[in-house]
Amino acid sequence: MATDGAYESILCVKPDVSVYRIPPRATNRGYRAADWKLDSPDWSGRLRITAKGNVAYIKLEDKVSGELFAQAPVQEFPGVTVESVGDSSRYFVLRVQDDNGRSAFIGVGFGDRGDAFDFNVALQDHFKWVKQEAELSKRSGDPEPKLDLGFKDGQTITLNLGQGKKRDKPRPQSSGGFGLLPPPPGGKIAPPPSPGLSNHNTVPQTGSSVTGCLLDLDSSNCNTVVQSGSDLWGDFSVPASSLASGPPPQDSSTSPDWIQF
């Protein structure tokens, strides 16, 4: 229903429309424009569609003076107030009303199909808006359900706390406190030293220079310097008893790189 004091807006204006007196509908098959006298319309003028509140008004007015010829209040679309004919998309049947509430059915037609399309779309858009407004009003009137975030009787919750990243394990070290060394060049790996050689250090010599002991040893412990041209890992096949008395004497003229401590 229209609301008193509501603003009236214009939805559509078509400057050329024809009005026909139509015979009563004899059957339920609907109206047919072919049954009208299309060559001689009973009235011609302009058509305006206005909206006031939820109600749309189809007004037939004089082209020059704007005097109202008839109007049809539309409260729903599609409905009995506006009906399409069965044989054309340019003609419609309107139920018009006067100020006393009397109604009559008349036929209206547009000379252009585009005007008929605009007439139809204007009514569709208005009542689509009416439907949306009704849904919004209904939602605003209904209180929204409150969320119950409390625990029910007997309800528990499990928290899965992620463990921290595992720390890298320290690299194992040798008994002397040094880290593991890569294998020597050529793929040679020194066998474990015999018990008799546990207190001796073998130091490779480069050129004629002598390298000192890596560890501070007792004065009774002797150091063996290996010649750079021989096997750097030493000969472990010599029994420990023979090494205890010191390295075998060698001719200094033939082996100048050996130095006796």
C-alpha cells in the first residue's frame, strides 16, 4: 500500500501509446490483440509509470496538457492489474480505477517493441526492489540468535601445542677432543695405533723444515718425523719393541731429510 507523504518517483515515460476498448474475455485462454480494432484506437497519449512507496501507478496522460485520462494502481507484478496478450509482445491489458473505486479493463499498445520492453522492465525492477526491502525489514525485526560459546556439561577441549624444533645433535668428537676428520687423499685410512705407539706423534715434514709436536708430551716420549716422499701414515707393521729403542740409524749421506731427536 502507498504511504501518505511518501515521495513519488518516476520510473518510466513513453510519449506515444494507444488505448483500445476491448471485449469481455469469453474464455480462459487469455486476451488477443487481434480481437481489437488496432487500426482505430479509442485514445492516444503518453504513458508514465510512477512509484509511491511500494505501489506503482501507470498513468495515461494527454501529450500536451498532461491531463490524467486514467490510471492503474499496481500492487504486484505480474498480476491481474497488468496482463500480456497471447499473440503480441507490444500489447497489454490494464485494469484502471477511478477515484470512486470503479474499475474497467482497457487495452494499451506501443508502436515500438523497445517501448514495450522498457514498460515491462520498469515494473519488474520496482517490485524486485519492494521484495528486497521486505526481506531487509524482516531481518532487522528478528533478533539475531546469540552464540553460546560456553562449555556444555562434560565437554572437554584438547589443545595440541606444537613442540619446538629439535636442536641439532652435537657432532661426536674423538678422544683427543678434535672433531672427525675427512679421509686422507687417495682413500687411505690409518689403522688404529698399537698400544706401544700411543705416546708417539708422527708429524709429516715438508722440505727441510721440522714441525713440532701437536701435544705437550713427557720428555721421555720421542717424536718421529716422516719424510715427505714416503707414506705419510707410517709403517705400522714394525713391532712396538723395536720402536721403543728409537728409530734405526740411517746414513745421513743417503737420507738427508731424516733428523734424529
